[in-house]
Amino acid sequence: MNSRFVLRCALAAVVACAALPAGDLNDRFHLTLMRVTAGGPPRYTDALVLADVTGEPMRRFTEYSGDVSGRWVGALASVTPYVESEPQQLAPLVASILKLQKPGGYFGRAFGAAIGHDEMALLWGNGRLLIGLLEFHQRHPSPELLNSARRLGDFLVSIAPQMNSDELQQRVDQGDFAAAYICWTQQIEGLVELARVTGERRYLDLARSIAARLRRIPGQHGHGYLTSVRGLVDLYQATNEKAFLEQAIHEYSGVIDSGNLLVQGAVPEAFAPHIRRDEGCTEADWLRLSLALWRITHEAEYLRQAELTLFNEYALNQFSTGDYGSRVLAPTGISTGIDADGAGEARCWWCCTLHGLRAFHDIFDSVFRAESGDLWYDLPVDGRGKADKLAVAAESSLEANSKIRLRVTAADARPRAIHVRVPEWAASLAIEVNGDPEHGPVAAGYRTLRRAWHAGDVVELKYEPRTRAVAVPKSGRYALFHGPWLLAADSQMSPFFFDEPNPGNRLRLAVAADGSVKLEPAPGAKGRFAVPAARFLADYLPEGYPMLPQKVALRPIAEQTSAPSLSWYFLFKLEGKP
Ligand SMILES: [Zn+2]
């Protein structure tokens, strides 16, 4: 690493921190931002990113033409509002991509007349590239880029008669996983955005015809499917036709009802019956889809699902390097071993790391909500919100002391309300405004603070997290939560809990009728990505020697990001429960 490079990293760190209030979420964003702009291996050099538009087989997956390049461009363009300066590499690299477009309108390798693996893979990558380029276009509109996106859109329109075919859909779905029919249905997202910026109907018409073909099938690629469902939400927003929203909601419920949403808020890389690993991309999609449905419907269940994923699976999936990727799912949690197909954990720089970074835009965008001149604090994490002239920054230390501070950074003299959500995981929420306690009822899940705010006002929020056991359907097992965090035993702090045999280890806990449990607090070390507010000890009976009861340390799976990869055990049997 040369000195100029180090200086650029240091500068990037400063600008990212300056743009966002302090807290765990900002820290996680910064970790992945630094991975993408300066980390590795592999580093995202121009040659590595561009390899899937030049078509040169210099790295894996270049047949997914435009996949890495599109995601890289889209992710960095989308998070630009949260950093003070855009990476210098971005604009020149977009210019290089545009020069590599094929006369047929697509990018990368040749698109053959007979549709097989390589053609589907090319379509996948080109779909990611279309939306990535258009996300860059939102920040830097240019006729050249729009013309290029139009040519790609016209290519998709030209192959639609061949692609919108039952025979083809069945054939590629039977023969492939990542290069299956989802490579076609995921085009909806880019086509809707292309229709929005050009005002041209034919792209929307194509998106409609593809939407009619979207279906969830056993063993399907979760990321491809959920990206397609996100496209349905975009299509609803572009057309205002309720049928597309209903379709998206139906598909969302279908994921849950088919057993494909796991207790930690994860959707697997492959749907049942091939549930083997998680995938950062899939988790990012589920999070973004949940937030999008929440913003549209205001149904609290979508926000609850997003929060579950954000505090648990999304944190667990983030590697200490800043990468996102895949971890192996085990009958009792997460394993560092290999799955039934021989695959282990992976830092997926070719997709998840970039798609993971991209999701931060949606998360930051959902922390606060402005409505009718009021401000709503929805997600209990760090972020910024603005309603007319009222601006508020949230600084979270939830992980350390269950507190969040809202700081008013700008205000006018008009009385306005700040509505603070009281999550279902909180037994109570104590509020102080400028040091004075505020009492008031919880209405529809929110506490309302109405007054003429002044810059410098401080609202202190102190949550009282509930500790509870949740029965996991059809498993005879329980998951333990403290506040928003899923608790687990891990192979570093409690290696003996993993002694053979361990599936029959039983925790000795009294569960109250409302699910509440009492655990022995065990304050842990503070530090990056640590959650000292949610560390406990519990008694248990080891399966191999129940005559000698033991103690096990429990802590949030979110702490995985601060450690080398560990095994996590969070689907517990309880003593006295069948
Ligand atoms: Zn991925």
C-alpha cells in the first residue's frame, strides 16, 4: 500500500464520518465503504471491475457480463449522499464502461441465438449494469449515459418475444441456479427506472409482461427472486396500479409461509428444500423489500421484519473485512464447517459486498420519515431526518447503554411533533427533553413530542429492552432475544457448549406466559461492533453429561463482525419443554 493510497483511505474515513452521526450503523457502513473503495483482496481495481464488460476471463464470473461493474457503479453512486466526496475512480470508470457497449446494445460477451447458460448469465449481468448505470445517472445526468441505457433497454425489448416463453422458462429453471429465469425477471427494476427517466412506455410494457411471469419455485436463487419482487414494487410506484403492489405483498408473504424466512431474519441463498447457506445479497434484498413495503403501506410488520434483519442477520453476515457473503446454516444456527453440498463460508466480493453496501442507502433513508411537517423516528439507529425546517440527528449508543440521543440541528419557530417509535422489543421508553422527563401515552406504537423546537435541543431516549424466548415453529426449539438482538452461544466464548453431542443441550430457563425470561447479566468488553448491553450467562444441561450442569455465555450474533468467523448456536432446547 503506497502512501498516497493510505492518505486517500484516511480522507475517505473522515468524510464518511463527518456526513453521518456516530453509531454502530455508521461504523458498519464505513467498514464496507472502506472495503469497496480501498480494501481487499481482491481490490476493486479498474481491471477487476471492467473484466465483465471486456469479457476477458481474468477472474471468476466474467460470463455474468456487467454484474460486478454494474453493482460497483450502482452501490457507490447510491451512497454518495452519505459521503462528502464521491470516489474519484467512479466517473472515469463509467465512461470506460460506456465505450465497451456492443453494437447490439448489450455489454460483455457475445449473446448467442440459442438461449443457454451463457446468455442467461449475460442477461443477469446486463440487468445489474442497467440499474447501476441509471443510479449513477440520478447523480450525474448525461445524454451519453441515457443513450447507452436506452440501447440496452432496446436490446431487452428486441429479445422479449424469445424470452417471454413458457418453454424457455421451464428449461432454464430446471437446468440452472444462478443463471435461471430470474436473470430475466430481475430486469424489471432497470426497465422501470429507464421508463421513468426517458418517459418511454415500451420499457414499462416490457416490465409488465415480465412481471406476469414471476414465480417462486423450490430451490430457487433467493437473491434473483427477491430482486425481481423489488422490481414489482418499483412497477407499482411507476404505474400506481394496485395489482403490482398486491403481487409483491403476495410474494413477500409466500417467502415467509414457505419456511424461507429464518429466525435471525435471514432468507437463504437457495429456497427450501435446498436451504444450505445465507447470502448477503438476499439479506440486502429482504431488508430493502421490507423497508419499501413499510414506506408504502405503513404496516408495522414490515418495519419489524426489516429491524429483525438489520440488527441480526445483516450484522452477522458482515465480515470483519467489511465484505458481505455466505455463511453455512446449521440445524442449531451458523457453522464454520461445510454444508451438504461441500460449500463453506465465503466473502462474496463479486456480489454481496457490493449489494451489501448498496442497501445502506435504503436503511439510512428509512431511519426517519417526514409527514405533514412532522418527523417520525422509525428505526432505532443512527441517522438524519428532516421535515421542512426541522432537522434532527440520531446518535445511537443502544449497544452500550440502551440509549439514543436525538439532537435538533435546525428548527424554525413553528410547533412540530417528533414521533418516536416504541418498538415491541422495548418494555418501556423513558424520554427526557433537555434534561426534563417527558411523560405521555403510547399511541399506535409512537410517543409524540410536540413543541417549538430550537437548534441544540436534545432528546434522550432510554429503552428498556425485553428479554424473551420465542418458540420456533416445528422445531421444538426456542430463540432468545434481548431487545432487538438475537442471543447465541458461540464457539469462541463457549467452546464446551459445542462438545459432542450438543443438539440436546438444554437451557434451564423459566419462561413466563408472555415469553419473558430472566438471564444473568454478564457485562462484556466495549469495542467496535460489540453489544455489551446484551451479554448474559445461562445455566444449561450438556447433552453428553447432564449430571453436571454448566454455564454458557450468550451474546448477540451481531457481534460476529468484530471476530474471526465463529459457529453460533441460537436454536435452543429448554429444560422441561418438549
Ligand atoms: Zn451475493
